[in-house]
Amino acid sequence: MNLRLREDQQAALKLRAEAEGRSMHAVVLQAIDRYLEEESDRAKVRRLGDKYAARHADLLRRLGEQ
């Protein structure tokens, strides 16, 4: 896989990596891991929200009427 960054992205990434004393590669891998974890969590929350909204649809409807 090749990652093509804009010049400003590459410069910012280089500065961040230098500030943290890490390689640009390590910073990018951490960012990808965080993104994947957050998206997985969002998907779980959506599934649970859908599940409980369906299960408690009558209650939610009644609450909305008040």
C-alpha cells in the first residue's frame, strides 16, 4: 500500500512525529488503530441503539407524546 499525502499533511505529520520522538510510520499506524477502534465502537452503539429502540418503541412513542 502506498499512502500519498498532501505536502501540508506530510509536513504536519513530520513535525508531530519529531515532537513525539517517533517515526512518521508509527504515528500513522496509531492513527489508523484509533480510527478503526472508534468506528467499531460507533457501529456497536448504532446496533444497540437500533435494538433497544425497536424493543422499547411503544415507550419511546409514549414519551414523545408528553
